[in-house]
Amino acid sequence: MTKKKVVQSGVAMAVSAAVLTAAAQRLVQPKYMADVVEGNLIADYYKSGFDHDVVFVGDCECYENFSPVTLWEKNGISSAIRGSAQQLIWQSYYLLEDTLRYEKPDVAVFNVLSMKYDTPQNEAYNRMSIEGMRWSKSKADCIRASMTEEESFLSYVFPILRYHSRWNELTAEDFRYYFGAKPNFFSGYYLRADIKAAENVPEGRPLTDYSFGETCWEYLEKMRVLCEENDVKLLLIKAPSLYPYWYDEWDAQITEYAAAHNLPYLNFLDEKRIAEVGIDFTTDTYDGGLHMNVYGAEKLSVWLGEYLSEEFSLEDRRKEPELAAYWLDICVRYHTEFEKQKENLRIYGNVKGIPEKEEENGTPKE
């Protein structure tokens, strides 16, 4: 065999090995369809038209508490939520940085609960926030900032190193959704129509130190500067989730930071604002006060839509033909899913309690 043929043969074998590895890797990676569907939230953004006036970043208090469909239908605001379970502030920063590679929204909304976490927390949540990102420097930096001591950068580059043990756990879902997930979200919103009233919500236990960590302040400042450099207005919010507990001491620190940098800050746990929005914690939450259901999310979004339109002079874009057609598809899917869930609740009874996954501070099923 000539030297040229040896080289060609070697290249062919390397390419074949790479293709087979990629195929096997895709098969064993979790599909997040029947269980812990939130694992598909980050990747879902890239299916959008990248034409948003408002982009949310943050944890479950974003993707379960605000309805982009309502913002569109009531105010003509095009918005997307880049949320994920227990999304840490550095993950929010790099997701916003990643977003700015594709579009420049007028407003970036950041939910401040993650200021309570100053160090990497949990691999499973890390992967739900990171694996769906497209490869870029932002993703690489996000991995490095997020990894726990047990994780390796290489396992994010080659997820098969992490998920190879799933071979004996594969289900029909892994084959059915091999080439992509079905749409479960509505511009990043996770719709829940069931109701579980907030009762006996625990008060926060006294802390020895209420100060946010240096890493959190560093990334909040980086986020502020990133928005300023890109002519994006930054809006800080605290969603009206009753648990995890939001301490007055934490709120005071965010209020002080916002005032020092001339940033708007909306605390939706404020009693006056709760009354303005019309939130009723006996009907507007699906899991006892941790998150809003669709009824609460729509109320929040009606109020927020008016605020965004007035404070940031956002125009009503419902008369733009291409954008209206894009949102029509999302709205039809949204209302169809809403009616489907209501019908299921009428047939099978209301769903009580938290869905089949661990709570916010636990480890989700993989």
C-alpha cells in the first residue's frame, strides 16, 4: 500500500470513528421529554427568530412565572426566556453574553434569587443550564465557572464520557427524539395549569451572614457592564415565589445596588405590588407557592407588559407581518396546551404537589 493510501485510510478510519462516537453520544444523552423536561429549555431558544425586545435570564422563577405569549397578545412585546433550573448568576451572565451573539434586545431581565449561591452547586443542574448552549467562548467560560470538583471540562466536550452508563437505561424516548425534541415550551415558558394553594409556607431561618458573596457581585457587575456596552437596559426582578425564602436583608442589598447604578428593581413579593398585580396565592400557584401556574403567570405578565411598554418605550409590534406570523404559531400551541391541561384536570382531577422531580435544592432525575 502506498503512503498516500495509508494516509487516506487513516483519515477515513478517524472520520468513521468520529461519526460513530457522535451518533452514540447523541443516543445516550438524556432527551428530557417525559421526565425533567426543563432540560430542553436552553436549546429551545435557538429555534426562535432572534427578534426579541425583551430577554429574561434566570432560574425557575423566570420560566415558570412569566408568559411571553401574554406579553405579545396584550402589548405586542416579543420576548424570550433563557431560563433553567437553579440557574446560577454566572450561567445567567454567559447565557446573556451568548444571546448577544444573535440579537440585541432592548431589555434584559434578570431574576436575582441566584445571588444566594456563590459557588458551583450541582452537576445535574449545571448540565441542564449548559449542555443546550451552542459551542462558543461563552459556553466554554460558563463550563469553567460552573464545574463542581467532581466534574471535568472534557465531559462537556464529549458528553458520552458522562452518560455512557445509560446504555442499559435507554427507552423508546431516546430513539424517538434522537434527532430533536418536540416543542414543550412557549418562547421559554413552561406552562402549568394545575392549582395547589400556598399553605403553611415556612419562614426563613435566621442566617449568620446575609451578605451576598463576592462572586455574585462580580457577575452582577459584569452583567450590568455587558448591557451598558451593548445599549441594553437591565431590569432586576424578584419573582413572587414564596420559597426559597427571600430575606429582607437580601432585598436591601439589591435595592442599594440598583439605586447606586440607576437600575430599576421590581420586587414582586412586595405586598403593595402583589395587590396591584392581583396575585392570589390560593389559586395562582401550582406547587404551594414555589412557582406561579399559568393563571398567576398571566397576571404577572399583564402587569409587567404595561410596565415594560411605559418605562422602556417598547412599541407594539403586532402589526409586523413576519413577526406576527411567528408569534401566531406559538400562541396557537400555547392555547391548545392550556385547554388540554384544563381538560385533563377536569377528567383526572387536579394535580397536587410538585411534579415528579426533586425540589429546587435537590438533584433532578436524569
